Amino acid sequence: MKRFYEAARVAAGSTIELDGRPIRTPGRQPLAVPTAALAEAISEEWNAQGETIDPRSMPLTGLANAAIDRVAPSAEAFAGGLAVYGESDLLCYRAEAPPLLVERQAQRWDPLLAWARRRYDIDFEIVPGILHRAQSPVTVERLAAAVRARGPFELAGLSPLVTVSGSLVIALALAEGEFDPGTAWAAASLDEEWQAEQWGEDAEAAKALEARRRDFEAGYRFLTLLAEKP
């Protein structure tokens, strides 16, 4: 789509306008967000567009649209879709060999699980290999409750953190500010890093991983902007 406006700005109620007219979501709802910080960042995405509009360069706008159009009408079901990751969290499935990989997984993943144990008073079944093993009902329910407690915008921001990493624990740790995004990404991308070290970097795989990282970082930034108060 060609750019059809001169400038975006934040209006009353943390809505975003283009040349004085409110932006609407694909579902035709006003694009209004919970914090001024998020509204400003979305406005900057629109102002940064060139002669054509590239939605891929506007991840915050996309997450806000999703929060309004997709999450808000069925927040409980959306939360349930994220909570299910707690039943087979990436951090619980460990390599049996080689020793260096086993050690690296322990170094990067154990601190995150230790945090979740303290935070939610739960425990985890650590599984050698990839065959599914059920977590305790208490663990699953308490992690699910932590997801259900969040509003539509928080759920929208949490979604890429969960789906990109395959770990509800990583996503919650980031959302609660307990780990920095670099540490979290190092945990989430450990397997891809290991494969590249062993077999060499594949250009297409590297490109896909970088795209996933951008989505992951956008989710984190979205949550950070939601937490900023006037």
C-alpha cells in the first residue's frame, strides 16, 4: 500500500491519528492502547514508513491490532492457548549427550526453572529426550493462572514470547522483569545455536532465526511499553 498520509500523532485517550483521523484496526475498531508510551511508539512506526507501507516493519501496530481484534473478544480462550505450553515447556526436555550440550542447557535453563519454582511454588518434571511427560496438575494450573491474570494487551505481547521460544517459563520471566531479553533469547535459541556450531550455519535457517528474534524482541518491547506509566 502506498503511504496515504503526511504524519501520525497521538491523540486523546492514547489513540493514534493519521492527519487528524483516527487509525482503525483491520476489524474497524479505533486503535487505542493502554499507555501513552505504547501509543507514541506505534505513532513512530507509522511516521517511519517511506513511500509504501510495510506492515512487517510495524510489529507494535500488529500486536495492538491483535489485542483489540483477536484477543479481547475471547481473552480466556487465547490465554488457554498460551497456557498449554506449560504442559511441555522447552526447558524441561534435556539432551542426554554430548556432555557439552547437557552442561549448556543446565547453565541457561536451570536458573529460569529455579525462578519459576520460587515464584509460583511449583516443581517440574525434567525429561531426558523428547518424549512427552506430563507435569503435575498443580504446576500446570499455577502457570495457567499466571497467564489468565493478564489483560488482552499483555496477552498479545506475551504471545510471541511463548510461541517463538516454546517456553511459557521464559515468557513469564521476561514479562515479570526477572531476566533480561538477551539472557532469555540465549535460552530460547540454544538448540539452534548448537546445531549451527556442529554443522555450520545455514543461510536460510539463520534468516528464519533472525525473523523469530525480531518477533521475540517486539513482544518484549510491547510489554515494556505497556508497563510504562505517565
